[in-house]
Amino acid sequence: MVELPTMHTLRCEHAVAHLGIRALARKWRLSRNTVRKYLRAADPVPQYVLRQPRPQPAQAAVGPRVEALLAAWAPRTTAKQRLTATRLHRELRADGVAVGERTVRRYLAERRRQQQEVFVPLLWRPGEAAQVDFFAVVVDLAGVRQQLQAFVLQLMCSQVTVARLYARADQVSFLDGHVQAFAALGGVPARLIYDNLRPAVQRLAGHGARTLAARFLALATHYAFEPCFARPGTGHDKGGVEARGKALRLQLLTPLPAGPSLAALNAQLAAQLLAQRATAANRAGVTVAARWAGEQPQLHALPATPFVAARVLPVTVTRQALVRVGGADYSVPTAWQSLAATAYEGVETVRVVCRGEEVTHRRAARGERCVCYRHYLAELVRKPQALRQVAPALTAELGEPYPRLWAHLAAQHGELPGARLLAAILAAQRVHGPAAVAAAVTAALAAGVVDGRLLAAWRPAPPRLADVPPRLAAVRIEQGQAAAYDQLLRGGAR
């Protein structure tokens, strides 16, 4: 076996030993063209380069059949249940095509390479753009492990990130995330980039046209930014925030964060993001904080008032003095029954407005009923049976001394008689006021006198007539009697 020389050996023998090309070719049994190529090569590690591609007759022959199979099977496959090289090879062999599985694999690999998208490195100017998305995260909230949604907004130039946790990824949380993020940044970027998420896009119209959700369009108008959207099904069009969301899970939310409330978890996350600005740096060694100092002045100024991050819904009050918002029922004053009202569904509260008045409830889950029985007080004082059913909840809402009052009345008189007494006591609030009645009830409970005598003290005194003129003072008005009336009738008959 002939040992082939290295380029180093050939060059040294030619330069130091002064061997010519013919002598080197004879010594090492190489072609003189090969020796010349080694001596002239600029790269000390030569590579074999084909002047033209090698012919691939097997792939050329099987290619049209593979394309026909892929097109025929396309309606019956998905991204995860797709035709593999093994399955294609089996189909080809069943059709009598003599081809190896390796050839099919090479054809599919080259086909995928040619179809791959090429990504363009972009330039981001200060204050120009930010990317927004939701990410699912798991936390220990008040001792219960549950999944929350993280709203993430990242400025593309400085890489400053604002994140906030929400119980759900609905439109209300989406709107509130923007309001909180802009307040934290102290300004608004010129463009915000999204995928086609439902809180922002109501309908895709084709050819890049979209019908935006009304409240999202109101948000964009209020803060005067341009909403931009990724192509459908291409989340990598906003790859910056996609990568940032995954990094947040690993860097700041691992191990699982724990806190007594959602507000505490958000405060903890905001502090971690703020501290990270001083340490995180790009390849040039410039920290996020330094880049943020140059980008912050380029943001648009905030409007004078923040946007109302709520879903506005027209509602109709039912005969039960209830309105339905987001699948949950909320009580309103009974005087609103059968009227039209407006509901503002926020992140944590639901506000209902009707004829200049409003009531506020905590936001309930779908299917839940949030009832405040003080709204039904005017009806309950007239319906002792209904008051009997809801007395524990109503007295708990009214506060002391009413829970003790109901317990005393139910124990001493029974629930139904006690409900009648409670209704009379609550009705006295209209005349004497809640404070006076509560004070009287407290005193009565301390004295152990909670019965009709307590009500007698609140009965209004008979009205006094005005001073009688002297000429009418001697007039005596006798009281009529039934016997005198009968006598009058007999006299008339004679």
C-alpha cells in the first residue's frame, strides 16, 4: 500500500528539498496535475469540489411518483399524521417501483430543505416596535397550584420586557395588560406586533385584511399606536417575544413562584424583571438598562387619562333584578327591573350602570351567581317567607348587629315569626335611618328585649292638629252611634 503524502509534506519537499513537480509525482505516484493543485492551493486544507453535480438517476426517476403520492394524500394527512419516508417507500414498492428507502429519505430531505423559509435579520430602531403575546405558566397561588396566563410585552430595540399574570387570557386581560405595560414604560411604542389572537382580531378576511375587535381598536386609537399582525400560522414572525416568553418560564418562574395573591405574584415578577435589566447584556456587552436609557425618550407620550380596560356590554335587567355578563349573573337594585343597562366587565370587577346609578361586583366565574341581598331589601321586608330563606346571607352583608339579631330571633321565636320581626325592624330603616335602627337593635340585644316592644318605640306618634281657633273651641263633635242611626231610620218610616 502506498502512503499518500500530506500537503505539508509535498510543500516542504518542493520548497526545501527543491524537488520538482515531475519528481514529486514519480515519488508519490501522483498525477502531476494533482501535485500542481496541492502546491498552488491557497487553503492549507483543500476540499474536493465538483465542477457539476453528480447525476442522480434513481431520485430523478422516483421524484414524480413521490410528488404525486404527496399531493394525493394531502387531504388525508395533517402536520403530525403525515407521510413519512418509510410509509412512502412501502407505497412505492407496492406500486412496483424499485427504489431503496435511503433514496426516498434523501429526496424528502432535499425537498424540505428547498421549501424551508429563509429568515431576514431585521433592524429595530428606538421606540419603533414591540411584540406582544400570552404564555401559560404554572404557579402556587394561595397554596393551590394552578395555571395562569402571562401577558408579555417586549420592546424590540432595548429588549425591555413587561410581564403581568392574569387568571385568564381573555380580551379584558389583554386590554388591561396593555394599560399596565404602557404605564410601567411611561410611553407607547409606534407599532405593536401580534399574532392573530382572538382578543384583537375578530375575523380574517383574506389577503392580509382583518376585522379588528371593537375594544382593541378603541385601545389602539386611545394610545395612537399601529397594530401589526403576523401571518396566520407563523408565530415566528414575532420570534422575539416568543423566545422571551420561554426564557421567562426558565429564568424567573422556575421553581414555581408562590404567593398569597395575584397582586403579590405580579409585584414579585416586576421586581425580578427590573433587576434583570442591569445584568442582561447583548453580545457587545451593552446592558438592557443602557439601551433602555436611549429608547425611553423615543416612546410616544401617554394620553392624559388611561384607557378603561373593560368589555362594554349592553344588558337587560331581568324580573329577578339580575344581569348576565360573561356567563355569570349579578344582582342590581330591584328598581332597575326590566330596564336596559350597561355592564363594564373588568379584570377583577363588573360594574353595571343604569340611569346614572351604578353597582359594582367582584368578577365571578362562568355559571356563578353573585347576589347582593341588600339590593332586594325593599322586597324582602314585604315577603317574610323569602326573608326567612336568605336571612343569614342578608344579615352577613348588613354586618353587626344583624347576624346576632337574626340568631336571637330565630332561637326565641322560630324562623318564620322571627323573619316577620326582622322584616319590621328592617322596614324601620326607611323612617329612622340605618344608623339609628342599628343602635337601637344593639341596645335591645344588650337588654334582652327584642320583641314587639322594640317595634312599638319606632311607631310614629299620631299627628297633632294645628291650634283650634277660639270660636271653634266650644264646638263639640259627638261620636256617632249605630243605635241612633237605627232610631233615625224608624222615625223616617213613620
